[in-house]
Amino acid sequence: MNYLNKDEILTQLEKISGRDFVSNKTGDLFIYSQDPGASESRPVDFVVLPKTVEEIQKIVKLANSEKIPLIPMGGGLTLSGLIIPVRGGIVLDLKRMNQILEINELNRYALLEPGVTTGMLKAYLSENYPELQPPIPDAPPSATIAGNMLIHGSGSLSQKYGCHSSMINGLEVVLPTGEIGKFGSCAVSEYWFSKGPIPDLIGLFTSAFGTMGIITKISIKLFPRPKFRDMIFGFTKGFSDLPKLMSKITFTELAEDIMIAKGDVPEAYKNFGMLMVYFAGNSKDEMEFKRKTIEKIFKDHKAQVVPLVGKARERLMAEPQYGAALAADWRKGGGFEYVGSFIPLEKIPEAIEKGTTISRKYGLLTSLLFRLIGRGHAVMFSVTFPFNRSDSKDMINTRKGLEDADKMILEIGGIPWKAELTGQKLILEKMDPNFKKLFNNIRNIFDPNGIMNPGNWEVQ
Amino acid sequence: MTSEVSQDWKSIVHRCFRCGYCKFTHSYSDFNCPSYKEYKFETYSTGGRMWLIYGLINNDLKWSQDLANVLYACPTCGNCTENCKFEKFKGFLVDIIEAARAEAFNNGFCPENQKFLLERTRNSNNYNPYGEKNSDNSELKKKYNLPEKAEWVYYIGCTSNYRQQDLRDATLRLLKKAGIDFTLIDEHCCTSPLIRTGQNEIVPDFINYNINQIRNAGASKVITSCAGCYRTLKKDYEKFGADLGFEVFHTGELIKKLLKEGKIKILSNYENIVTYHDPCHLGRHMDMYEVPRDIIKSIPGIKFIEMKRNRENAWCCGAGGGVKIGYPDWSVEISKERLEEAKETGATVLTSMCPFCRTNLSDANKKFNMGFEIIDLIELIDQLEIEVND
Ligand SMILES: Cc1cc2nc3c(=O)[nH]c(=O)nc-3n(C[C@H](O)[C@H](O)[C@H](O)COP(=O)(O)OP(=O)(O)OC[C@H]3O[C@@H](n4cnc5c(N)ncnc54)[C@H](O)[C@@H]3O)c2cc1C
């Protein structure tokens, strides 16, 4: 129940964050009621761009007293509508909180405000700490480090070091009641260097989609950046041998990133998987050794190595791989969404078969991608649905396709990743009832008024 | 000649994905879109604008002053075009914003400040956006002893003729010194400020007028020292369906050619630390990056240091796209950021090749007490001793 009317709430918000950083103007609400994915637009009441932790605390208190939903937003680029309010409310765009607070070179961590983008951190380290690199996704550079870490993101270091959520050392959070919580070593020490050794509550905030609080500081692990980086590109005919081939490569401990792409174009490549194995090293000899070792495994498994040059190589070597965004224009329509998921390695052939069937059913060019995570302990698998935003039928078709892909992934034993509302519902249906009950209880303790991104992970 | 730019943009505007590459520098080190950096709401990114425009076309939104203001709060610097990853679409971004501004104007939502541009320019006493009495340039022709007909026309442009006369005079002196066969015409505004702000009503007439004047002068080549006029004459006139029948050059191009051919040689030393600001209308809009640098490098004794963001990556001065007149305070703030970057180079002289950039950078220099000498490259050359060889 609201006690203040909208104008009064606007006034309160303006008092907290300043008039320039609060809006309920039609244009702003229009933009923030959508994301670049296929979700339908949903109404927003206010957009606020806070600058400080204190401002956020005040906004949280106001939201509690007025029972207004709060939706934290980084770059807003998950494509699955996670920052579009389900029940209206205030979108908290955190981009003004963009300070790199500390780079601890020796202890190899970065302490960041939540608005620091992946692009800016990467550029900052390249310029000031060229021997270190951050874990970043292939998302556009305005994706935030926090947003990506919080949703179990993955990128070019994930095969070697694990998914990005596992690289969080610590969090400062404005909890849904307005108190500040500290998690990880920062709860005990002035160093933000480790998750433990204390009970690990950081997991409560990952893949929570903003339902457990607003992260105001995040410490992440940084990694050495070897002098050289290169890739091996190739093809496999048929897909049944892929899990073993992938596994073999991971056993060498030589690859930084391993990806498989599967498409339908050109026709001749329909039964081929495209392999991309990235490796890095500090000397030419080391690189040569790694290349030869990995190429031998390709050969042993009858995979063909193809030298890459020119624009194709430049695109695949870029960090982030900007080519990932180009699917948005495949149907000349300004958008795509993919069902991402985590699946076990052994399921790659089945995922290819079923992902291809779904893509064809929806009249799409098949575009499947696999990225190994944590030396093959999991695989990120995605089915991409490009659409034409100006064609409402295409949008409906896409949403149906996404739902089918969610279902298929759950059937083969995987779990949709950064799932949109439909995907979340399907996951909850399959989820162990006791997990659900416990999760719901914890959530109610954290957020008694249900103000944090309600509608997401909603256990009925 | 058609009075409107092509309507095709309506069928492609939905193709913007709002991925946000357009907001950054090449290395992603910072936001390089002045509007997004200032206003911070997603609405003020180029993607935000594309989506608003699509919303308007689609009737999801209705025209309002607030929406029009978002479209106008952009110096159309072209950083978005430079960084957009969609090759088939990126070239249209600035055109789409300008075309949408024309729609805003037609719907009665052109902001008050920018309306002055049209009112002053269409006034038959002026024909320029500064509201100054029109100069037919006959005095200058007399002073410099210029013929009625010549191979070249020096198109002065309103900013140089009514505000930055030092640049006009330096250009005249240089052309004279170099023995170029040129003359002047009785100019109307090139219409850049009108096109940039979507006020296209009188644009075709002005284009016709200027083209006829140039033809009547018997010229096969036009030269200008103004980046805005250069872009407009060379790119926009054809977009509006005009058949020029003459070539268009920036003065810098001519100087570079004369230097290269040995027709002129700079003799005196210029012992200052200098940095160069790429005007958007010359750089990102027209791809002219090396001409000014080649000229600078031919100056004996000069110490030239680039700013961090240079060439395609340059930070805009904030004067273009109607921002100087529409948002005067913000406009100089944008220039302030440029001057701060110039300070990092250790330069004492900031040079450029656009009178509009010069005005705005000078305004910021004064307002924030930054202590630079800000000078157009043509003026800088004019100060030096030059040997002319036939
Ligand atoms: C072209 C393209 C390629 C992509 N490639 C990859 C890839 O390779 N790897 C990958 O992992 N992802 C990828 N993505 C998906 C996505 O863009 C990224 O994961 C991105 O990093 C998400 O970050 P964000 O800042 O956009 O998060 P947002 O979308 O803003 O937020 C994500 C979720 O976290 C919550 N949240 C954000 N900030 C906070 C906070 N401070 N406190 C509490 N909750 C918060 C939000 O409410 C939301 O639920 C890609 C996307 C695109 C468009």
C-alpha cells in the first residue's frame, strides 16, 4: 500500500539524489521499461541514479515505508528482462557509482563500485597494471562487473578459473531493510582478498537478480595477463566425440578459453562443430608448445585445424568479442535474445541436436554456442534467437522459442542461466521443494516487505 | 532538388540494438559521448535516442517538448557512428537524429533557443545565424584586389565572417601570398546550423543560391576554412539533391598540397609545445585526420604532442549540433574537458581547424582560466614567414 502520492515520492527521491538524477519523464520511463532482449515492456514509475551508499540507504527506507519495488540495474544487458520491473517501482541505475576504489596488485584483487563497467576496468588495468587482467564477458563494454559477477557470468578466463561468480572475494550490500551488510573477508579484515574462511553468504546474492539487496561494493579476483595470446580454430565432423575432445584439452591445463559454435550456414558446415581454443603464454617457445600440444589433440580426434586471418581472426581475438552483438542484425531487426544455460559436459551432443531442432522449428538460422567453465566442470550453452523488433509476430515467435529452449535445457539436465521470468518459473517447478522453502524463508527474512525486484524467483 | 533528406531512415531505425558500444572510446576507457556522459540516463545515449525515435514512429510515444529536448541535447559529434559495430547501420545514426529533429520542428517542438537560428538566417538583412547585417564581401574583394571571376572561390562562412575574422583574414592573406587565383561571393549561410537542428525550410533555396553564386564566379573549386561549411558543402548539399559542378576543399588541404609540391615552404621557427583538436565536422564526419598533422609537422621547431583522445577517438568541443546556442553552459563544460586533456600534454598552444571549435574552446579557456593560446592552424601558419616558389 502506498501512503504518498507519486508527486510526493518524486519530491522525496529528488531530495535524496538531486533533481538531475531522478526522473519520471515519459521518455526515460519508456527506455527503462524495456531492454534489448525479447521481453515485453513493463511499466516503470521512477528512474533514480544514486551516487552514494547513503543515498541508496535512504531510497531503500523510502521504498520500505511506501512498499515500492526497487530494481537495481548495472548495464541492463542480460537481454532476459531482469532489470525491467515486474510490478512497477523504481529502477536504480547505478552508473554514477563508478569508482575503481582499489587495485591491490600483489594480493590481486580489485575493489569496485557497482557501476564500474567491464570496458572501463579492462582499459584501466591495461593502462596502469598491464600484467593484470579482469575476468570480463563478451558482453558489450557497458555491462558492469558487478552485474556480470552477480549473474554467474562467464568469459575468456572462465574455462581456466571458473565462472565469474566464483571470483567474488567480498561484497558490501545495502540490505532490503536499509542496513549495510559486509560479506567475505571484508567482514573481518580490512583486506577484501577472500571469501572465507567464514561462513559463505555471498552465494545468497549471486543469481538472485537483485532480490536480496543492492551491492554497493564488490571485490573481484584479478588474473595475470601473459604477454602473448592466440587461438586455434578448427572443425569437427559430427558431434558425438566433442565431450571427450573437450575433456582431453582441459586435461592439458593449457587452454584459457574453449568454445564450440554450431550453425547451419553455410550449408556445407551443417554437420560440423566450430572449435575455438584460446591459449596464452609468456614466451614464443611456451606458445609453440601449447599450440602443438592442443593441435595434436585436435588431430587425434580427427578435428581439422584451420588457420584464421584478417577480419575473422580480429573479431574472434577481440576482448570483448564484439561480434557477439552482431546477431542483433541477422534479421535486420535490432535484437536477439539467447537462452543461456549451464549443462554438464557430456550433454553437448544432445544439446546440439535439440538446440538445432528448436532453432529450425522457429525458422531461425541455428546458432548454438558452448563455453567451457572451470576446466569442464560445467558448460555454458546458449541457443540464440535473433528477431525483428518491428515485427510483432516475430517477437511472439521468439518468446515461444525461448520457452521451448528453457524446457529442453531442463529436460537434458541443465539449468537456464540468467533466466527470464518464464525460465525462472520453469526452474522453480523443477526445483527441490525444500530448497524452495528455505530460499523463500531466507528471502522473507532479508526482505520482509518484498520490495526487492519482486516477481523474480517468486515462490508461490 | 528535394527539400527533405531521404525518408529511408524510418525503415531502419528499429535496427539499433542499444548494445552501447557507441558510448565509448575505442579502448572503452571512458564514455566518449558527450550527451550520455552529461545526462547519464540511458535515454541520452544514441541507442536511447534511436529507441525514442522508433517509439515516436510506432506511436508508442507522442511528440512532446521533453522528448524533443532529448533529441536536441546532442552535439552530433559522430562518436556513435565511429564506435557502432553495425556496419550497415552505423553511417545513418547522425542522419537519423537530424531527420528526427526535422520531424520535431515540423511538429512544433524545436526548442526556443534553436529557433533563433532560422529566424535570423531567413531575415533578408542577415542571411546568417548570428543576426549580423549581411556582408556582400565587396569591401574585402576591393581590399584584396580580387577578380570577379576566378578558378577558386573562398567561401568564408558566417562564423569566420562575423565572429572569427582573424581566421578569415589569415586565410585571405595566405591565399594571396600563395598566388591562388580566387575570389569571394556574396554568401548566404551554408545552412549547416539549420540542417543540424532540423530546420530545413529554407535550406534548398540557400543551397541553390550559394551554388549559383559560385558558378557565376566561374569557379571550379571552392575552398573554406570552416569545418562546418566544408562538411555541409561537400556532403549535405548532395544529400539535398544538389548537383555541385565544383570541387570542395578545406584550406588545410590546399596548404598541404602546396607544401608537398614545394610551392610554399615555412621558413620561421615556431618553438612552442602544440596540441591539435580534431573538429568533429572535419574528423569523424569527413575523415580528415592527417592533413592538419602533416601541416603541423612541416613547421620548423614545433613540438607537437597528441592528446590522449585523438583522431577518430577525439572528445568533441561541444559546439556542434546546435548545442552551443541551445545549451551554452553545458557546451563550454564539454570544451573544458577537452582543455583539461590538452593540459596533460604540457602544450601551451591548442590549435584546430574550425572556427566553431575555436570559439567554444576559447570561451572555456577564458571562463575556466586555463591559460592556453587557442589558434586556428591557418592563423598559426599565417604568422610564420613563408617562402613562395613558382
Ligand atoms: C552481445 C552480448 C554478449 C554477451 N556475452 C556474454 C558473455 O560472454 N558472458 C556473460 O556472462 N554474459 C554475456 N552477456 C550477458 C550480459 O550482458 C552480461 O552477463 C552482463 O555482464 C550483465 O551485466 P549488466 O551490468 O548488464 O547487468 P544487469 O542486466 O544490469 O543486471 C543483471 C542482474 O543483476 C542485478 N544487479 C545488477 N547490479 C546489481 C547490484 N549492484 N546489486 C544488486 N543486483 C544487481 C540486476 O537487478 C539484474 O537482475 C552478453 C550480452 C550481450 C548483449
